[in-house]
Amino acid sequence: MKKVLVIILALCIMLTFAACGSNSSSSSSSSSEKATSQVSSDKTAPTADSNSTTGDSAQKGASASGKDWAKSGKSLDFQNQSYTVNATMKTKGSVLPADDGKTYYLLDMTIKNNGSEEAAVSSLLLFELSDSDGNKYTLSIGGATELQSFKMSTLDGTIAPGKEMKGGLAFEIPENAKGLKLDIKAILGDEKGTIALE
């Protein structure tokens, strides 16, 4: 029962963040700069590995400015969308500090809708973080408050064809977690794609 209440509370907070944030802007990018990955319907997901970056043109999002953000640029094309991790950050948190032995792992991301129809994005349904030991992490409410301190909204809402959504994801992970990967799941079905972050 407690877990259900926490999930409902997290969903309400994420929807509130989405309502407060700006969701889309126009942008163009070369498809040759993107790493394209195949889609898998089993548990072994395609990955955008450390060699799959958008190159020097990948820049930190406006929200991810500062010395503590590590530039990434890793991307994955999955189900008519391009997912790009612009930057990452580990922080103990200032508003709601992470639990002892844990840290928040923040991702500044851009999603581009390459399809011909409006695309729905739900951070709770689409994204999960995993590590090399097989541990899985879901979004963190405390971490989401850290995103707001960077004036970054969560990735929730809709994206018109050809448009982009910029925002962030936040996970609470053990300080010693290694081999982090972002799993991007299909809303319907078992398909997923993976971006190797470390």
C-alpha cells in the first residue's frame, strides 16, 4: 500500500513539473551525427556505446550549465524518436539530500520526434537506469527537486512532429554504482533501447 502511494505521489509531482516546464522548441540536426541503433524485442537491448556520440556539436542544454555537469552527447534512435543525453551529474542534493551512501544521478536530455505523428513522453513509463550488477533504479522524487534547482523540467508531455523536448531525469543510486545504462522502454510491448552512460 505504501509503495502504491509513493508511486501515485511521484506521478503527481512529475505531472506538476511537466505542466510548469516548456516542452518543445524547433531545432535541426544532421542524421549523420546521430548514432542509430536497432530495436530489440527481447531483454538484450541495443545500446548506444561510448563511441556513439553526437560529436563536437553536442552541447550542454541551457539548464545543464556549470562545472559539475559532465558533457555526454550519447544518443539513440528508437521508435521514431532520437534520445540524446546532453550531460550528466552526480550530486548529494541540496533541497532533499540523498540517503546515506547514495547520490542523485541527473541527466540533461533532448528528445526529438522524427515521426509524422505527435509523440507522448512519460518519464515514469519510458525510463529506467541500471548498473553493471543488474540493479535497476526508477525516478527519484528528491532528485526531481534537484532538477528544478537547475530550472529543468522532467521529460513529460507531447512532442509535435519534427520538434524537440528538453528536460531532465533524476535517479537515486548507490555512490559506488558503476556501468550505468539508461533503458528506454516502449510504452506498449517489450521493446527497449539502451544508452551506455559509463
